[in-house]
Amino acid sequence: MRHQLSYLAMNREFHAYGPAHLSVIFLTVALPFILAAIVRRTRSQRTETAIIVTLSVLLILNYAVYMTMARRLGSVSWQQMLPLQLCDWGMVVVLVAMLTGSQRWFEVAYFWGIGGTLQAVLTPNLHFGFPDFRFFSFFISHCGIIVGVVFLMLTRRYRPYLMSIVRVFAWSELYFVITLMADRYTGYNYGFLLHKPEAFSILSFLSDSRPLYLLEMQGVALLFFLGLYAPFAIVDLVRGKIVGRFCETSSKMIGG
């Protein structure tokens, strides 16, 4: 057993955009479309429910196994095991959205899952490469959130709205305040609120002054939210113009 744990804990260096990382990115993009295609092909509510339950169980089990292994290996302290990363909150939100079918919870899952978790997948703050169990745990938790969000968009036609940004930004501020207090108490860098992540990311471009850094993070989050809503705003605008022109043409035909 000790030999097995030593093997699982083996520190294999992570290489960004190496074969393993690129494979994960490809699967993250392809999997929700494959699952949605299965649901459309079978036209079965049971199939959709089975996929949602499977994704949910996978996310929960992965989190539980990671916490158990981390404690057994003694690789982290209790201060590092609090569920205070944004991805932890994102996992809870996407689970609630999938299991309840709530549009409001989907909105939060969309902005946190795509805006925050996608960045973690593309620029992971990870030291352990394939086949270390922490490599699998990291990407299962992060990619599972994205797969769940996109799957809901494809199968249930969920989407964000303009007011969604206001609601999600309010939730984000709640996370910000709670995590800021936890970072001060534990000394651990939850949410990267104490300092920038070690791995290169968009946060690397922010100020080295912590007060300004925290303020800039708020602006970056808002810009991300606006950017994630932009495609839907453009579609709404185009559809509005098309409908407007159709109504105008119909009125002229009737009047003429």
C-alpha cells in the first residue's frame, strides 16, 4: 500500500501545452458536444439525466478522493484544504445547476466556470504532470465544470442575460470578501488574492502593489463577464434587426 501511495505521489513535472495538456484541452472541448449529440440522437430524458448524474458523481468523488489522498500523503495542511478556491465554488454551483435545472444557478456556473475555470485549464497553476494522481484530479475538477456548463447550454438552451452579469458580479464580491478574510487568517493564497499565481496567466500583467492588484482583479472579472456575454448580445442584436426588418417588410406589403 505504501508503495502504491509513493507511486501516486510521484512528482512528475507538468509541462504546459505538452501532449498530456493538449489532450486534456481537446477532450474538454469535444466531450460536451459528444454528450449532447448522444442526448439528441437518443431523444431520451433518461440518457440526459444519466449523463448529468454521472458528471455530478465524478466531480464529487474526485474532490473526496483528492482530499483523502492529500491528507494521507501529508502533502497539504488544513489551511490549504479549505473549499475556498473559485473553482471549488464553481463546482458546487454547476452541480446545483445540473441537478436542479435552475437558470439562475446556470448563470453563475457559466461566468465562473468559463471565465475562471477555463483560465485554470489553459494556464494551470500545477506542478504535477501526467500520470500523477494530482494531474488527473486537477483537470477532472476543472474540466468537469466546463463540460457541465457547455452541456447545459447545448441540451437545455440555457444562456446568460444582461442582468446575469449584475447578479454574478454580486456573488463574486461575496466570494471576494470571504476569501480575502480566509487568506488573512490562514496565510494561504486562495483566489490568488494574496499574490499572483506562480504560473503565467492574465493576472501576471496586473500591478505588483497589492491594493491596486486587488482593484484591478475586479476590473478584469467585469471585463471577462462582459466578454462572455458579448456573443449573446450580438446574436440578440442581429435577431432584433432581422425581426424588425421582417415586420417592416410585412407592414409595407399589407399596406401596399
